[in-house]
Amino acid sequence: EGDERYKFENDDLGFVDTESGALLKIGMSSEDVEKLIGAPRTVDRDGFRKYSGIVIKYDDNGNASQMIVAAGNMEGDDNPNRFVSPRGVKLSTTLDEFKSVYGDEYNEPSQAAEGDESIKSSAMMAVRYYAKNGDTFNYLGGNYTKENKPENDADLIMQTFLFSTETKTVSVMSVGNGTAN
């Protein structure tokens, strides 16, 4: 509520498993993740491990470097709302519900020029940047600039919420290291 929506904690950089109550966070080892949620269903050629309800990429040290929750990653018996943000945002959360817990920092979609059918409007999204500082993370805001850039790009964490253009509900949530999220 109020200004609390704009204060971010280390726990914001992960997802809660609604089945076990476990918090999965960037930097966790694959062993620790799999103790909590089980073995992956598949591993693709890019190294993304697909679990029931979440996709995780691990770095060369075996630590989670990117986590993605999206309906497109689900299989028939998966619960699309198994993984939620620590603030309770899940797939299908409305924009108004999102703003009530994360604030109103989000990007409106760009619109195609009138009469130009070759360009679709872009999706609405909310992006949050954090800089790793030892074992803590400092919130940088919704913009990534030269002024707030960490020395090492691996110390940058990006949290993204993508909204459906039709329903204006959350359709993808991700947290990842670096600028390529």
C-alpha cells in the first residue's frame, strides 16, 4: 500500500511456489531448486530447464540466472498460477491489481501509425532494475541508465512483467541476471 509499493526487498527477485510455499530466487543452485520443486521435465538445447510451471536457466556455476513463468511454458496438467511473485502477482493478474502492489511504473504500449497494418502495437510491460551489492540488491528503478549501471553487467538484475494486449493481464513474469532477460 502507498509508498510501500515502491520499496523492494531481495525476496522480490524470485517466485513463490504456491504448492510448497518455497521461495525460488536468482542465484539458487540447481540442487537447491530441485529439492524444492523436483526434477525438470525437459532441458532444451539452450540449457533452459522446464519444470512444472516455471522455466529456469542456470549459469556455468549451476546457479539460477533466469526464471520465467508464462502460460506458453505450461503442459496440460500444470497449474498456470503455481508460481507467483512474492507480492502475489500471478499470470492473469489485472493491471490495476498489479499497480496496487507494485506501483504505477509501467510502459504503455507503442501504437502503430494509423492505417499501418504492417506493425502491431507493442505489449505493455513493467520492468524493474536492481544492482547486486554483496548479498543484497539495490533497487535502481524502472529505467536502466549509464548513471545507475553497475560496474559488472552480471550484477544487474532485471524483473519484468509483460501484459496481454487484449486483456491487460499479466501474461509473462521473469527475473534474470544482466540486460538480456
